[in-house]
Amino acid sequence: MSIIKPSLPKGTRDFLPDEMYRRQFVIQTVRDIFEKYGYEPLETPSIEKLDVLSGKYGDEGEQLIFRVLKRGSGLEDLLRDRSEFVVKKYSELVDEALRYDLTVPLSRVVAMYENELVLPFKRYQIQPVWRADRPQRGRYREFYQCDVDAVGSASMLADAEVIAIVNEVLSTLGFRHFTIRLNNRKILNGILRYAGIFPEQSGSVFIAIDKLEKIGLDGVKKELSQRGISNSEIKKLLSVFEISGDPEKVLSELTRSFGEISELREGTEELQQIIGALNDLGVQGERVRIDLYLVRGLGYYTGPIHESVLEEPNIGSLTGGGRYDRLVGMFLGRDIPATGVALGIERIIDVMAELQMFPTAQTKTRVLVALFDETTRAASLQFAQELRKAGIHTENYFELAKLKKQFTYADRKRIPFVVLIGPDELASHHVTIKSMSTGEQRTLDRVAALNYLSQPLP
Amino acid sequence: MSIIKPSLPKGTRDFLPDEMYRRQFVIQTVRDIFEKYGYEPLETPSIEKLDVLSGKYGDEGEQLIFRVLKRGSGLEDLLRDRSEFVVKKYSELVDEALRYDLTVPLSRVVAMYENELVLPFKRYQIQPVWRADRPQRGRYREFYQCDVDAVGSASMLADAEVIAIVNEVLSTLGFRHFTIRLNNRKILNGILRYAGIFPEQSGSVFIAIDKLEKIGLDGVKKELSQRGISNSEIKKLLSVFEISGDPEKVLSELTRSFGEISELREGTEELQQIIGALNDLGVQGERVRIDLYLVRGLGYYTGPIHESVLEEPNIGSLTGGGRYDRLVGMFLGRDIPATGVALGIERIIDVMAELQMFPTAQTKTRVLVALFDETTRAASLQFAQELRKAGIHTENYFELAKLKKQFTYADRKRIPFVVLIGPDELASHHVTIKSMSTGEQRTLDRVAALNYLSQPLP
């Protein structure tokens, strides 16, 4: 048999134990916080029907949906017979696709199990999603998303709560200098109305506005112009967008100047409520900034939107979310209000590694019980099992190898203690413990050894 | 916009919170035990290159591999242009597939990162796999596997250890009456040699033998005969297969009668070592049974094989594993010995649900802080946050609804306590706590309330 050179599909990754410990640390931290706020776990299948995903992610997103082939045999048929019938039959088989995000599956779930669920349905979900994207540094074709959402409440308290959760997650993970940018689709729509731009053009305008960070103000003006927005409209637009500063100031200026536009007024009132609730929830005021340029790409947002960014390094947003009151309706025929946030845990993990925010990687295994010779094998297995019964994570060395080799193994795996049972120890019912960090050895009876190994590491 | 009727692809499932709590309970139990034995976590991508998966799972398995389409656009090209060129280009794009099991990816990982890994590499992996199977009761197209393997040791201690882990997992989960069936591919090969059957026929014979439980002894005889095995060969074969009883007795009878067949002798010696080590590891002797009919379907096993079965209900194996010393070699060109076991956690979860082995489902949320009116909103948010700071899982009710509705919400979500802050409580810096199980109400100052809610539930 010829050897298959082992390799990975582009844009995918293996997570070896050291990396897994980091990922588990972040995921566990996030999960604990979600649960502390009363959110409950949900998982949905990796494979969804294509029509569930279609029409939700915009044209660009749509292109990135990974389809799957239901039966392996269809493609072989196709290679043999390229008749219209076979091609059509084949293409009909390809009507399933990999999960693209966690929000659309959540909306599907709410529509399917509406009677079983208690609304507001407060759920979190931590699962991989797939994008048939061109892989590049920091962008993968398979990556975890980590979402927390409340479905069934129109209250701004729900929006404030998910923002407070973001704040607590980032703080707990050790981030000090981050900002939560806040805006509202209703304010954006109101600004467009004020500038005299037709609703049909809004998507086009939003795309341009969203690029401010990338292309600068002049770039945005140019792009708006290319997209058919007149100079006077652009001027009007930007006069509003440039309102910035303290959130209270921005909101009162918007209300004072544009309060007659009902959608805009509604949007500012919502943000007012969110900012008030964030204050009550203990989120420091300086964390939150109103940024009228914030658009958030996806098409389904209808109200408040937000993202969190680090001051340093400038690597885009760590989290992003908002209210999407009409997505469930696409499945149910009747709207159910919803809001939530997606934590970009891949990016969070990457940044934490870069900034050395993780504690030193350390195996959870505390003891390696060496294998001295055949006569002490049984005692070694038995003592290891006693340690495990006491909750001490313990490995048995499997091979009759030189002790030096066994110590090297413990060292390379960063296991702090090696237990040795030779014929002397066996005869005296003792064990010898070697500390791998100090090299110190001590011979103790089994009970004393068990106690010693139960102590926390210095 | 027309409504998309929400539905799931066949053979896939949503896991709502109650089900998720069960799954998390089983997975956490399993993970804790794996780690107690020194196994470390690994994750691999859902998508593998097709040539990594091909030729590993037998013809039947090969048919069940789910392929994925790298770019969404290829299929549209195909529908427009069915020329040989487009079909061929398209089929070349379809060279990636979904993970079929966790053993082949592990072998790929060991071959790819051999220099980084410390051998024996003791890893566990808990991730979904996909099979393009016809879904039926208890068989899904997407399901979790849960594997624990040691790669890089030829010692039978490794085999014994994974069996001991199975024993501990099933016992810890609450299973009382299960048996671990044990056999060895080397013994099977030795029996075939004794019966004069050519190695080329072994696969065919194994398939027939494996069906004993399904089709009975007469069925096996008939099938062997249909597969071209002569009556005298069948007689010889079955005379060996029928050896059963106490493990020690089976092994000594095999050695006495067929010890001159080196492969068979080697196989019995290996099982002897495993049984000895299992005894030292505290696995009760009556748990283990040597079953010469045990084959285990997959092609890659080379030594000891095992599975665990319940006495009642008869639902097939809960776990299955064995030694596969030549799989890594398919990627590396040089063999590395390996052994492990896959826990059928989907089946385990199904059986535990059927036998009502799960504790009553209960949300982790302990307190709902009701929303009385606008004047006490801030105090309600603040007190909820105080509870969370003390580690108490707490929900805020988002809506200004009638209290009855808020109590009903707590009741339906099985949240044990509702905290109420009305104008009186606000004025006196107290809160009222209602126990949802007893209906009892008490008004306490905040510190006392916090203490009260921190107590474990009765």
C-alpha cells in the first residue's frame, strides 16, 4: 500500500493538548458566565437544509456556504453519465449545507419548538461553523462561534444584559483596555431618511459607511459618490455621522436635532435605556461609546447593534451582536423579538496567546507511576488506582524501560511527581516520590504518600 | 417573503437545554475519568482530505463518507455546462469529506506531529462524526464519538488501561450489569490457520462469525458454507469457537490444544497479560468474558479487541475498541503501535434516558429577580448583579409584566426562588424571597437574603 502524505484541508486546524487546554479555559470561562446569567445550552446539527440557510447572509455570505453531498455515490454517477437528468438529480441531492452561523439555527429552533420553549428563551451555543472562504492569517474555514441570545423579549434590558455579559467575559479573561461600540439600526435608518436617501439605497450606503475604519472619511465620501449618492446628500449624511463624544451628549444632540424623525427618536430612546441599564449592571461608563458609523455587516439586524474592540492591538472586533426582531418570523410567519451577541472566541484565543495572557500550559496529570520491573508491576498498577480513587490524576508508565527514560517522559510531559515502587519499597509497603522540579526524593508509607501527593503544588 | 417551513435534515437532531444537561453530564463524567488516567484532549477538523479517509473503513464504510463542496459556485457551473471538462473539474473540487471516526484523524495527527508529541501519546477526543447512512431509530447521520487512545506503546498495560477506563465510566454512570467481551485478532487468525483457511478468505469468514448474535449458530454455518468454506473446515472452526467459560479456563484450553500455532499462542498470552492487569486495576473478574466470536467490524484491528454490552436491554455494544498497530503506518510509512476504545455515548445517553438513570432535569439558574415597576428597575438589576458576584446563577425578568406571569415563568423554568423588590423593599433596603416549591415568602435585608440564597437547596 502506498503511503498517504498526511495533511489538512486549507483553513482547518488540529488542536493538540497544549492548545486544547487554552481553548477549554476560554470556553469554560465563557460558559460559566453565560450560565450565571441564566442562559442555557443548545446544540444544533452541523448540517442544515439549504433553504434554511439561504437568503439570510447576504450575497457574499451565500457564496460561502459549504454544501454537503448526501450520498457518496451521486458523484460517480455523474462522472459516468452527464445527461441532463443525472445532473439535475445530482444537484437536487445537494440540498444540505454546513452551519454558517449560530443565529439562523437558533431562529429555526424557536420556530420549530415554540410550544416547548419557555419564552424568553435564553440560550447559549458554542459550536463550530464553516465558511467556504479563502483561508488567510487568522481566518479559518472551520471555527468555533460562541453565541448568547435572548429570544422572545423586546425589552432593552435583554440587549443591555448581553452587553454586560460581553463586558464580564472580556474582563474575566484579563482584557483591560477595550471599548464597546454601540449604535442602532433605527438611528441609521433615521439618518438616511433625514438625508433624503431612499430605503432601497440603504444597503449600498451602509456598505460604504461600514468601511470608515478601512478607507477613511475621504474613502467613504468617494464610495458614496460612486454608489450614486449626491454631494448634498453626502454632506447631510456626514453632518450627522460626525456627532460623537460622551454617549449622553451624542444621544441628546441627536434627539434635539432630529427628534422629529420617529425612527431616529425611537433608536435614541432605546440606546438611552441600554446605557441606563448597563450602569445598573455595573458596566463602567467609559467602556461604552456610541459610534454612528457602526453598521455590522449581516442583513438581519433591526435595532441596537454593538461590537467590542481592543485599543491595542488593532485587530477588529472581539464580539459583535444586536437585535434581530424579524429573523424568527422568516421561519414562523410571525415575528418574535430577539437579541444576542456572538463572541469571536477564535480571535480572542489568538489575541490572548499573542499577548501572553494564558497561564503557562501545564498538563493536568500530577503523578507518573513508573514501572520498575515485573515483580512490582501489580503494586504499581494498584497504587496508581489508589491515587486516582483519591482524585489525583495519575499515569502508569506502560513499558519496562530504563528509569531515566521514564523520568524524561515525566519531564517532557511536565508531570510534577514520579512514584517509584521497586522491590525494597514493595517489601516495606512504601513508595518513593521524586519531585521533578526539585529533584528531591522521599520514601513514605502509602498513606503518607497519598497525603503528600494530595497537597496543592507550591 | 415566503415562509420557509423549518425542518431538520434526516438523521440529525437539535439538543434543547434539558437534553443538553444530560449530554453535558455524561460528557463531563467521561472527560473527568479520561483525565484522571492522564489522557489529554485533542480536536481535529470536521473536514478531512478525502484521501486521508479513503481505504480505512472497508467498502461499506467508504460509501457512507459525506463529501463537502469547497465552493458554492461549482454546482451552478455544472447545471449550466455539462461538458466533460466542467464535470471533471467539479469532481476534483470534491476532494474533502466530513470526519467519519476519530481513530483515523488521530493516526494522521500522530504521523504529522510525530516530533512534537511525547510518545506514548495518550489522548481523548469528543467530537461529532458523520455517516451518510439511512437514518433509523437510534442511528443518526451526525453523532458524537468519544474516544480514548494510547499511541506509541505495544504494552498490554495500555490495552488493560483503556478497558479499565470503560469499566470505570460505565460504573460511574450507574450501569450495574454489563460485561466486557474480549478477544484477539491474533487468536482469530490462529483459529483460521488451524482450520486450514487461507488468509485471503479471512475477511469473509470474519463477517460470517461476527453475525452469531444476529443469525444464530446455524445461520453462521450456512453463511460460511455460502462463502465457500467446506464442511470439514467449518467443523474445525466451530470446534474452537465453542470453547467458552471462565477466562482462565478458555485461555489455558486454547494454549493446551493450539499452542503450536504461534499467532494463537501470542494472542492468548496477550489476553493473559490484560486479564492480570485488569485484576490489578481493580476490575472485577466477573466483568470480563472471553468471546471467541467477537470480531469487531473495522478492518484496522491487529491485536486485542473488546466491547462492552449490557445484560438488559439487549441493544448492542456500549463501547468498542482494540489494538491497531498498523494504522499510523499508513500515513507515516513506519508502524507505531496503538490501542484505544470508542465510547458509544449516543447509545449510552439513549439507554440512560430509557432506564431513567438521569437525575431530574433542573435548570442551573437559582434565582429569578422579578421586575416590579419602573421605580425599582435599577435596584433589581443591581441586586441580580450582586447575587451573580456571589456565584449565584440569577436571571433578571426583562418585561414589566404582571407578577403572576413572572412567577409562572420561574415555575415553568423550574427556578427555585423569585426575588422581588417593590417600593416597600426599596425604601427599607430589603428584598422579598419567594420559594417556588413551598410558596413561602420572607423579607430579608440584602445581606441576609444573599446568605439565604447561597445555602444549598434542601
